[in-house]
Amino acid sequence: MNSLRIGCVKYLNARPLIHGWAGDVEFDHPSALCQRLANGELDVALVSSFEFLRNPIYRIVAGVSISSDGPVYSVVLAHRSEISDIEEIQLDPASQTAVNLLRCLLAERRLKPRLIRNIDSQSVRPADFQPADRVAAENISPWRTGKMPIFQAARRASLLIGDHAIALRQKHAGEFEFWDLGEQWKKLTGLPFVYALWLIRPEVADAKSIAQRLRELRDKNLASLDDLIEEAIAGVGLSAVALAKADDPGGPKTTEFLSRYYRKHLGFSFAEREKLGLQAFASLCAKHRLLPSRDIVFGVV
């Protein structure tokens, strides 16, 4: 157990699922963790739900997820014009789930903006704040190919996730509209959306014991959520909180924000409605040729 290689996304939304883990944890962006888990470099990881749909060899820790049943706040499209008028979207490649959720939502509206990849996911920001050399010239839209044209800023948008999204919403709330992908999913399906799951590689021994420890940790943190929030505010490396404090030296209501974020915007269970939501996501991904069509079986422990 001491040698367990465990990875976790390094966002505020994961704190209730990992805070207090007795052992080393490797923190990284979702896409990097997915790759390391797939390569066998990690035994257990809290990663994008799309990774399970893409490669359903993993066992899922029963009852635990990062999800939303409506607006999620931290997975958004920052834009100025109407969604139907957007011609170019800059993607944050850090999350497979968010990128493919966005593709599904656009496809269901029969919208086909050009999708481009931000090379430096550490510097994701609204599109017309982003230096041109930070964006890949290759068009990665499933609908179009060719060199990237220059669109007017009003017709460009950026996909933002995690703490970057929180910080930029706080800093630029008056400059942009924010199309919340969790809210749009709920409008489309009536179901929760599952962003991340604890996945355990199939060869890992004692998976049930590991899963139980992770469930107990989640329960303990949620039972003392106010204490966890205060520790998050006082913690190191919390970019969103640090930015909020810098913007409002008179005393920002960060406790109020984090309480609302954890209690209103996020869910941490993986029950029947969350499973239905994930199945619906798999079906839409297959419909829009982002995944092969197949029956999804949730192997939980």
C-alpha cells in the first residue's frame, strides 16, 4: 500500500476528494494524468471521465466523482458574441472531457466553429488576450482543415477549465460572457455531467481496500467542509484564491465563494443519475464520432 502510485488533478474541485490522503500524491493536469495512467506509470488517478469511456479497462471507485447537476462554474466558454456567431474557439488541451463535451454541445446545435489547440495550457485565457504564438496553427476541428484564419476578436472564444476558469471569471467578469458547459449539458439532457472519476488500473491488487479508503476520505472531507475551505484559503499554490485576494485587498469573500462552489456547483457522488449522465455522454460521443459505439459497463469497486 505504501508504494501505491496515485495521481490527482491539481484543481480546487479535487480538494474534497484528496485532502488528507496518507501518502504521496502526484498532482498534474487531467490530460497528463490520463496518459500516465494509460502507460501504467500510475496505479490510481482522479482523471477525466472521457479516459474511462475511451479505454474502459479501469475499475471505477464506486460512489465517487466530480460532477455537476447544472452550472459548474469552472468549465466555461468565454466569449463576447452570440454562441451561434463564434467562428473560432481556443481549446484548453488539459482536459479531454471538457473538450469533447464542448464538441458534443456544439454538434447538437449544428455549430461548426474552427477549434484550435492552445499549446501552453498553463496560460489559457480569453482568446483575444492570448499571444498568437501560443496557439497552434493547425486546425483540429473535426469538421474543417487548413490554416487558421484571423477572425475578429468578437467572433473568437476560449474554453477555460479548473482554477484558470475561476480566476479569469473573477478578473474579467465584466468583459466576457461565460457559457457554462455544465448548465448547457443539463438543459440538453436533464442529467448531471461527470467530469472526473477515480480510476484504478486492472492489475492493481486490493482495489476494494483502496476504493474504500478513497470513499472514507471523501466522506470525512465533506463532513468538515467548512474546515477544508478555510485550509484551502490559507493554503499554498491555490492560484484562484491568490488571484482573488490580489484583486480585492480589502477582503474578498473567498470563503463565501468556495462554499458556494463546493455546495452548489459541484457534486462528489457517482450514483444512478450520474451513471445515466455518463452513459448519455458516451452515446453523444459515439453519435458525433468522437468514440466508437459500444455498450458501457461500469466496473466499480
